[in-house]
Amino acid sequence: MMEIKVLGTGCSSCKALYATVEKVIKELNIDAVLTKEEDLEKIMSYNVMSLPALVIDGKVVAKGRIAESEIKNLLTVKK
């Protein structure tokens, strides 16, 4: 099972990324656990300077604004 985290402090971009990832998971029927990480100390442990960020299986795979097509691509490569 894939573990996906959206790193962000709860801003609109972070919420939008979470919603888009959730949609893609359902659409592609991916077996994954999606969580939102809003704790700044935990976010800093990923060495990310721009938010939101997408983490798949412990690895930061994207930062900032991420298009739905890019998310689909990232998740299907990992699947």
C-alpha cells in the first residue's frame, strides 16, 4: 500500500492539493493511505522550503503548485 502525505500548513493551495490527490486516488483506484501533515516541525524534517509538497512513501516528489496530470503521473509510476 502506498503512503501519500500532503505537507502544508492549511493554506488554500495545500487544501487544493489534498483534494486533488484524493480525487486521483479514487479515480485511478490506487491502494493508498492519504494523510495531511500540518505540523511545521515534521514538515521541516523533509527539508522542504516551498509548500505544499507531496510525499510518496517517505520521499518528496513534488513542491508548490502541482497539476492534476502531474499527480496522476507520479502516482501511476509508483503504483
